[in-house]
Amino acid sequence: MCGQFDALAQLAFLETLPGVKPAALPPLPCRVAPSAGAAIVIENPESRSCEARPARFGLVPSWHRGSLKDWKAATFNARVEEAAEKPAFKGAWRHRRALIPAEAFYEWSGPKTDRRRFRVTRGDAAPLMFAGLWEEACLAEGELWSFAVLTRPAGAGMAAIHDREPVVLPPESWTRWLRREAVDLTRPAPLRLHEEMLGSLL
């Protein structure tokens, strides 16, 4: 769930966060799938300022040693019910939280012979802000920043096509989430489904 999303091109919302530190980002793909790069927002653990960083979609924990190709787990999503205890996520859950800005995400539904793809946006047309976790690992290839998107049981807007959805945070929760303060992760966002034609799958 939430295996593909459209990154938010404009990050002007960062100006609303306290102590924001602008960051120059390299060119990143608009459509983000596992192992691709995307912009995430973190609270810098040293300066305590909020900043945007490029990171890999698919979390690799800091304790992993060796090469990236040796990390086989599918860790692009983390269930809110399990993240605090799962070995791959529990360190990030306690210390390293992220915001992942997006325009939309994608979900497939239906039998294999009649798969339909849905583009999912907020019902009020505002950008999405996923709750996420991030890690910094020292691999054979060098330093790697990576992230996972938290998911929760589907709310009314998503239940017709899938049993889970990404955790979408309202603006009043953004800073609290980054600072590891209490946030209601069970509150569903108002989501809108847009069914796409089969030809748009490519």
C-alpha cells in the first residue's frame, strides 16, 4: 500500500515550519516508486531546524552492513500497528520521523483479469503529507538516506478499493510529528478516488 506516488513539486510549505532551513535538492523523479529518490522533510538532529533532503523510497536501517543489494526486505511501507516493534523500523520510530510531500498516490484494485488503477488525492485538493520514518545507513556504496511511508487501516474514502491507506497528516500535526510528539495517526484524511484508463498504466 502506497507503493507509488507523485512527488510534490513545490516545497513552499516549508516556510510554515519553525526554524526552516532551505535546501538545494538534486533533480528527482515526479513519479516515485520503491528504490527511487524523493524529497523528504526532517528535523535535523543537530540543528533542530526543518529541512528537505533527497532520500531513497524503501527504508534501509542504520544497522544494516554490507551492500544495498544485500538488503532484500520490502520496507517502503511501515504499518502503524507494528512499526514501534519491528526491527527494521523501531529505531526510526523512536528517533527519526519524516514528512513526505505528495500530490497523489496510486492504488490498483479488482481481479487480475480486470485490474483498475486509481489516482488518489485529498478531497479538498490540498497536497498530501505522508507520515514517514527515515534512516541514514553507511553501506559499501557510501552513505544512504532512505525512508518508509506509514500506513493505517483504510478509512471510508479508501475502503472500497483497498484495506489500507498511507497516514496523511493535517498541517497542525506536521511539526509535532517531526519532533516525536503525540500525534493521532488513526485519523483518516478526506481522500478522493480518480479511476484511470488502462492505457495510462504505462
